[in-house]
Amino acid sequence: MLTRIPGAGAELMVLILQRLQGYNAFKHIRLPAGDHGLLSTLQQELLVEEMTSIIKQEAIPLSFDGDVRFLNFSEFGRQGPSFISLVRDPLDPRIWRRYSKGKERVFYRGAIPHFCGQEPRCTERNNTWALARAKANVVRWYPVVGILDYMEESLNALALEFPYFFKDAVRIYKQFRLKEKRPTVSTVPFKLRDRNASLQMALALEVEFYQWLKSRLFNETFKNG
């Protein structure tokens, strides 16, 4: 189950899964679009039952993606899927855009709430409880969390953990990359260096979480050769 985080490259991961399903004999299912907000207990239960029903109906392995924060299936008496996700550096200048009226808007607001889960406290910025909860959920439920700027390393880690689904993922990614025209940091009109100190303070726990995830990814990658 790929939990999508806005602005972190999840759509690229979805494209890779959609291409791989034909090669690796599994089926990828996109859950209905959501708004990445908190789900009520009833909404959580309905989603758990919907996915459980789909899994029972299909005769081949399945992968899913959805606009949903971490959801603990065991709280509803169901066996949950293995979760994966993709994050990016919260201080990456490319996540900012300047609009004609002089207003800036960030389209990547961090990852902690998405891994923390469905409790209201998960939405509070720079909440140490939310950070601890997010880390605990990653350790228990997310064998691999990828990093957008390290896609090949992320896909290699996923292929080691889930070979049935991610065999040849790096090859597919390289095909997409040949067609990709991503802006370089220098072409982004809004420069973060003048605000770097204030941003680091505002996003302190997000930066800590990102560095922790990055360390975890590379430790797992090196451990597995």
C-alpha cells in the first residue's frame, strides 16, 4: 500500500507500479481520491473493509495507492498490507513557487502527519508526540520509505524487500527519467537561502524526521549490499 504524500513524487511511484504490474503479474489498484485529511472512525472502518473485500475477490497479488494517512488495520480486526511511501527534503528549494501577485505557496508540507496517523494531535506542527508516533509507525509498518532525490536507491531497497512487485523497477524508472524535464534548483525563482534559518526552525521536526528516514533507507541499502 503506497500512501501518497502531496508533492513528494508519489505519482512517479504510481506510474512505475502501473508499468510493472504487466511485467510482474500483479494488479495495481488506485483508491478513490481523498484530501489527505483525518478520517472518522467510520470512514477508517469502511476503507479497511473495502480493501479487505478487494483482496478477497482478486486472485493475484495486489498493490494499492491512496490519499490516506497511515491507517492501522489491526484496530479493526483485519490484517493490514505492508505500507510504503515516498518523502522529500522539506528544505528543498524546488518545493516553493512564486506567483504573480507576489505570494508564495509551498506544495509539500512535510511527512510527519501522514505517518503519524489519524489522531488530531498528528496534525500539529512541531509536535514531538507526533514525531515519535510517526517514527514508531514507520518502524512497525513501513519496511521501506523512499526518498525522492534518491529514487534508484529507494527502488533498489523496495526490490530487495518486495521482489515480486519491484523487480526491474530501476529499469522502468530510467525510461521515465529519459523523458523527464525536472527544473534544477538554480532555475527556481524563489531562493530559500535568505530564509533558511527561519525555515529550519519552523520545520525543525520535519527536517529531523527526513534525516532519520534518509539514514534508515541508506542503512538498509548498505546492509543488504
